[in-house]
Amino acid sequence: MPVVDVDPDELRRLAGAEDVSDETLIDDLFALGLEFEGWTEDGALELEFAPDRLDRLSVEGIARSLRYQYGHDRGMHIPRTNRSNWTFVVDQRVPAQRPYVTGAIVRDVDLTEESLQSLITLQEKLHETMGRGRHKGAIGIHDLGMLKGRGATESAERTSITYTGIEPEAERFVPLEADAEMTPGEVLTDHPTGREYAEVVAEYELMPAIYDDLGLFSFPPVINSRRTEVTTDSRNLLVELTGTDQWTIDRMLAIVCYALDLRGAEIEDVEVAYPEYDIVRPDWEQTTKQVEHARIERTIGIELDRETVLELMACAGLDAQPIDENGLAYEVGIPPYRVDVLHPVDIVDDIGRAYGFNELEPRYPDVATVGSRHANSRFERAVRSLLTGVGFEDLLNFNLISHTANFERMHVAPDDKVHGAGTPVTIEEPYSAEYEIVRTWALPSVMLVLENNTHRAYPQALAEIGMAGVVDRDEPTKTAERRTVAGVIADHEASYEDGKARLAAVCRRLGVPLETPACEHPSFITGRSAAIDFGMGAVGVIGEIDPAVLVEHGLEVPVVAFEFPLAAIRSAAADQ
Amino acid sequence: MKVEPGQATVLEALGARQEPISLESLAEQLEMKPETVTGIVFTLEEDGLATVDERKTEGLCLTDEGSQYESQGLPELRLLEAAIGAGADDEPVSLGGIVGQLGDDIDVDIALSNLARKEYGAVSAGELRVSVVNPADEEADALAEIAAETSPGVEESVIDRLEHRNLVERRSRTDRYVTLTETGRNVVADGLEVTETVDRVTPELLTSGDWEDVEFTAYNVAADPPRHIGGSEHPLRRMAEWVKDVLIGMGFEEMEGPHVDADFWINDCLFMPQDHPARTHWDRFELAEPARIEELPTDLVERVERAHREGVGEHGEGYHAPWEEDFARALALRGHTTSLSARHLAGEARGDLEPPQRFFSVEKAYRNDTIDATHLLEFFQIEGWVMAESLSVRDLMGTFTEFYEHFGITDIEFKPHYNPYTEPSFELFGVHPETDELMEIGNSGIFRPEMLEPLGVDCDVMAWGLALERLMMLVSGAEDIRDVHGTLVDLEYLRETEVVY
């Protein structure tokens, strides 16, 4: 979840809440869904929040939300926007993977070290979240004073920059944090920022590039030129965004513009001239959604009158008009910085938050249903209680295991025709070699528990009922999953008979016959291993573990072990 | 006075002497087990017939290495002997040759360094020259004396050296000495009447009727018994069973379903955009094998795709994100058990469901990340949902308040939250009983129309999920349950942990 660091004094100032104590501020932020994680070394609040309200990625955005909460602001705010004479021309050669661009001109910014840092942080946070690591959208902010527009496109008053695509080595420019000219290709291999974002453009044939009359000044989404770097001396800015989706970059632009607007900057729109059509950005045309009054009451669970609902929506920064068609409803305007409103339910949630969900009185729903256990789970519990009753300590192991522990250390190969073999479900690029496949049987896990507990008192009688699975092309999910029952007895005197005696006791209590015809299995001593047959053919294995496997696991006592599928003993039980 | 036979034996033995005697010597004298004598003496003390006092003595004993040398000879002496046997008292002999003759149990380095220290001989240029024959070795003598427990004669400096060589240990021991009290002496003097007592209740005793006439030997019922290890349910499993019991009591029916499942059921049906960070290969448990599901309900896939692209309803809006059916078909280990809810709501698991319904599962989910103190790759997710014609946030809060009250958690906080598949959404917080820390204990909400409509559900469904391990921490007060689950579990933990109920 996103985390932002916010200077509490700056927040108080922007939110008009100078007299609010730290403690109250933290509570008020919690009510907005911003969780206080602690103080940073610089005395800033570290706030964590869910990634829906991305307009709160900056101190300005959080301040705006607080202003609504404190009643300083009401209804929807649209920044006053003037026309500029700038056009973003989109060239035919623009990379096919990154066809969209948007932007704005921002004038009269009064940047301090703090507000500049806040702007840069907002930019980075938007890259991480909505921008999906700059893949989906990336922001470039430039000092307008360092740019020279190109000549007129349509009329003499207009000036332009051009978004295009170039060969990686076709152009040289001085990127940020560098002293020498580099080509885009060199940036990707030699510049630290370039190396970090090289994977974003790895599949692009042409590199995205934005030109003014003086040359290339932006290599989105990787890096800007040093020429147009924004400093505290910058008064006017040019903001450009490129990406894979127009809606996404327009919303990212809106969040940036609203943050600058709160600090008193003037926004000017620009024309974006695509080869086929022109648009004007930022576009403050509001989206509206219709919400039914009954839906609000149904979801929040209380009765509300019309005035209250209108008041709550105003407090949430929404514009609402009642409409009476077939029953009461509202036409609700949604400000452009909101990226999370996909459906009227999102407005209901805003109303609930403004009302205060914690003000609601819980009630147990008046819904009658009958509870029950799944039959498989009932049977599993019965078998587990029989196993513990005959003295097994119940284990709960991971379903993931290493290939070595599952196969090699048990002397079993995946394509052997024995119990426990099979093609394993395999994790792609596992973080840890200890957990790289889904176990094909549970006995290896139980052996690991024995291995890790040789310093503990014997006898160790351990059993587990858990999941195992193998790749199976005939299953809908291509995996045959099963609950499996594995047990071991490790003790100085343990022998085959001890294992079979306990297994037989379990079988008797389930009314299941137990036959154990001799079989060979690489994990077990030949002559002391048998197939488990509940009267329906061989389904499992029982025997004394081969000394080679014992030594492999650092064990110095004999171990008798068994394993069989839970479903097998269940169908045998049902059959009796 | 009437006494039991054992007491009589001990009383008579003690009556015959004035000086206190150690319990050990007494047991030896009476040829009885020390623990039996101790038990009897304590009963006499309780009856005021004897007094027991403890005396601490400093003593010496041999370490394992010390005993070995005591019986086999000090390594330097054995080396010396071997060297003399090879003629080293005449002229230097090759060290290698002598070492070859010695047994494997001799550490040559130890032998040589002590030989040199005692100036019995010296090595130069690989040859050993000895300077004494049959030396009187005070260390060897001391070992023999300590072994024979006649050590008081041994000099302190020799003991220090042997201790330095880790051959002896100074050990303090406590002996109990018993002597009769005045009352005790009078009782013995007045003559003892011995009652016949019986140790075991036998079939003969019961069938013959003799049990009516016997007295049973009193046991030391306060003594510690040998340790018994029985079978018992795993603590986390027991917690899971408890949760199941509570939910069944609240009218919930249990779900089950595949661990390996298509992303379609794990994420797409939950209106999780395909470019959501949780769906990147870093967080997903992507499988190298098997890779793709074949069977997916075509109509449902279309409806889900449409919801992602266009949203649902007149005023709906989709995600501005790519959607590929191929990705939806990719198989993975489920990141949450909400995939089971999706399969049930879609009618895949149990056919179409009509409201009202309540369903739950307490099953494993997988988290592809590095393991640390509080995060494991596998955890148990408690998943539950309620379907009804009309459900509100208050119903959701009432359900959780009821659920957590069963576990003694009464101070839940609801924090408005965001999930792609619920709105409104709440994180649930509870206070840890030991640390007083506010902990997240669950995530909940009312399923979004974009999730329900494609699944064919046209009523309200509220749902929640939480980690069983978290709940267990709250209930048991444990702060770290890292090694509970998995093959690193300490059997001692399973054998000693208090049960929750």
C-alpha cells in the first residue's frame, strides 16, 4: 500500500487547521483512511493508505480532503483554467506502444524547497501507482522558461512541442544528473535512471522523444533533459505525460494540477494534436453518475433525508442535484482528480465515510441459514481424531517443498511408478529453493519434522492429514489435488508391526478392511514394505524406512511409516 | 506404635545409631532403593519421628575424558611407553613410527604437549627422545585416587592442572542426613508393631476377598511422574476447528475447492484489474507447470471481460486497463480463498444459489514473497460471505462483532478501506491482549456490482477474510508464531503448548 510522508505543519497550514493537535490530526487522518505508521526522522507523519484515493499521494491532496472534512470547502472545485497558446503535436513516428500524450502549462508557481520536493514526490508516487512503474503513464515536468516553442502550427499565435519516436542513437542530449551529452540508447545502458527504467522501453523499436525548437528535451518515460530542469527559481512549468491509455494519463495530470492549484498556481490548457484528431487538456468536463436514494439507505443501513444526503455529498467534495423520476435519486458530479469512482456504489461509500461509518450501530442480519461442515472436512476430522487417539501427534506442514526433499532425499524419482511419485506442480521463479514445488506426497514433510527434532524425546509418533497434488492433464485445473494421510513412528524399538497395528486400529474404527500385500518402494526396506489395500486395490504404502533414507535425514532410530489418500479410506468406509 | 514394614526397617536401623547417617549410606546398608528410603524417611519426618538435614560437600569427579585416561592411561604415558618399547631411551626414534603403533583413540597432539610439559621427552626434527623411564606421575596417581574417591590427599595444584586439562570437575553435592528425634527413639524403644501392607491391587486379592483385611502401601502421591507424550491435535488446526465451530453455529456452510486454480477464478472474477500490482509475477504464485486451464464457462468469461472493460450498469465505468483471456487462463496457487467464493457465487461449485446463503472456508492461501518473522508463504485464510436480498454495512459490522465476541475480542474498530472487489470496504482492527498493539485482523466489504453481476448474482453479498494465524495471536497472546506451521516446528512446542478452546 502507498506510504506518504507529510510535514504536519505544512498540512495544517494548507488544510486551514493550524490549531489542531497532532493527536487529533492523526485521528482525523485515520477517519479518512490514512493510517499513521509513525514519525520519520525529520518529524514528518508517515501515512499509509489504500491505493484508491491517489489524489491523496501529496500533502496538497491530503489537505484538500481535510478541508472538506473540516467544512472549509464544500462541493466540487474546478481549478480556474486559462487558454495557452501551446500545442503538443503528436508525430506519426510516435512509438506504437506509447501513443498517448497529455499535459498542461502551469504559471506563477512559487516553489520552495519543500513544495518542489512535494511535487517530485507526488510525481514518483503516481509513477509507482497509477503509472504502473511508468509503463502505463509517466510525468515530465519542465521549466517553461527554458523551452522555446516551435513555429506556428495552425495560426501565428500558437507555438508547439512535438512528441515523436526516434532511433535510439539518433539524437544526443544532456539528461538530468549528467554532465555530458548522451543518446537515448546510451542513457539506457550508462545512466543510473536509464538503467532502472530500461525495461519499460525494452520492446519499443523507436524511443519516445519530445522536441522543442532547441531540440530533444524529454525522453519519456525515462528521463528529462537537464536544460529544462525545474528548480526553486522556476516560475512557469510545462507538464507533459505520455502513456498507454489516455484516461489514465489525463487523471494523473488532474491530480498534479489540483495539487499545484491548491498552492495558488494558474493552470492553462494545451491543445494535443494527434494525426487524426485534436483534444484540449486538462479537460475539466465532469463525469456524472446517478445514485438512487434507496440504494444509499440500503447499503448504509439507516434512513436519511434528502438534505442530509446532499450535505454529506457536498462534504465529500461532490456536486449533487436531486432528481425525482420514479423515486428519489441524485445526479452527482465527480471531480476530475477522483480515479476511484467506477460505479454509483463508490458514491454511496463517500456518503458513508462523510456520515462516519463508525457512528453506525452494528446489527446482526435478520437472515436465517443453516450451517454445516463439508462432508470431506467431517471425515477428515474423524480420521484425525482416530490418529491422535492411537497416539500420533498431529502435524501441519507446508504444501510447498523443495524438489530434493520431495524426491531425491526419499530416493524416489518423479516418473517412478510408486506411491509418492508424479509430475510436480512447479513454481515459476520461486523466491526460495526450499519451496519450489507442491508436494506430491506428505511423507517427505513428516520426515523433515523428524530430521529437525532429533534432539527431542522419542518415541516420536507423528501424523499429518494435508494436501498433496500432481500434474494431471485430465483434471480441469490440470492438477490432481488430494488430501493425504501420512504417519511415522520413530523409536529405538520401532518396527513394521507398530505401524501396521496403529493403522489397523484406525481401519477397524472406520469399518474398513486392511490388506498389506508385499511391495517394493525405494524409500522403504525391501521385505518390510507393503501396499495398503482397503479392499479396492493398492492405494498407499506402509513399511520401514530404508536406512539410506534415514541416514540422509540424520536419523539414528528406525522409522516405520505409511501414507494413503484420505478419499481412498473414505470410499472404502462408505462401501462397507 | 503401628508402622508399615518399610518404616519399621528404617526406624530400627536408625535406632541402632546415634550419629546422623546419609540417606545414600542408609539405603546401601539396608539394601533398599535410595528413592524408597528417601520416601520413607520423609514420612517419618512428617510424623515427627526423624529429622533430615542437608549437607553440602565439595567433591571431585572425573569427566568422560578423565575416566577414559584413568582406565587406559594418560596419553603422554602411553606415548612414553611406546617410545621406550621402540628403544627411544637409547637413541631418538622416528615419531611417525611410534604414532603408528599407538591406538586410534590417542590424540597425538595432547600426548606430545603433555610429554613435553612434564619433561619426559622432546621432539626435534621429527624424532622423539625420552629422558625418563617409569616416571612417578602425580597426575595419573591423582586420577586413580579421585576415581576411588580417596581424593582428599591430592594436592590442589595437581587438581588445578587436571581441571585445566578438563579431566576432572569440581562438583558440589548435597547429601541428606537423617537422625531420629527424641520421639522417634522412644517409639523404637517402646517396640514397633508392623502392619502388613499391600502394594498392588491384584485379581487374587479381589476374588479372594483378602482386600478387606489389608492396608495398601501409601505412595508418595506428590512425587513427579514420568513424562507421558500422547497424540493431540496441532494448535493451529485446533484453532481452525474452533473457528469452523463458531461459523457453523452462526449458520455458515463450508466450502472447498482447488489450491491450483486459474487466475480467472482467483482474480478476474473478483474484478481485479489485470495490471493490478498484486497480479504481477512478483506477487503471484505463477506456475511453470501446469500452465493454463482449458475449461472456463464461455458466457461467464465474456461477462467478466465486459465488466472489466466497461463496468456494469447504466452509470458504470470499467478499468482503463488491458484484459487478456490468456492471462485469465493462467494457473497459479491461489493468493486468497476468495476464489472459492467466486466459484460458489458463479454456480460452478454447487449450482445456482438463491438467497439467503452463508458460506465459509478455513483453508490455505499462498503468498509469493520472502519469509520473515510474521510472513510465511502459506497461511490459513478464514473466508466468509453472506448473501441476502438486502445487506448493509450495519449487517456486516453486526456479523463481525458477533464472530469476534466468540473469541473474546470485543473492541473491534472498522477502518474504511479499499479493495478492488468490495465497496464499501473495511479493515478490521483488534487490540492484542499482551502487547496492547492495534492489529489488523481482517478485511471486509460488500461485493461490488462489477463482481456480482457477471457471476449472475442480483442481490447483496458481503464478505470478509482474515488470517487464522492473526486470530490465533490475538486469542493465545502469542507474539510470534513463525515456527508453528511447517517442517521447522519444534515437537516440544506441540507437546507443551496450551490448548485454546
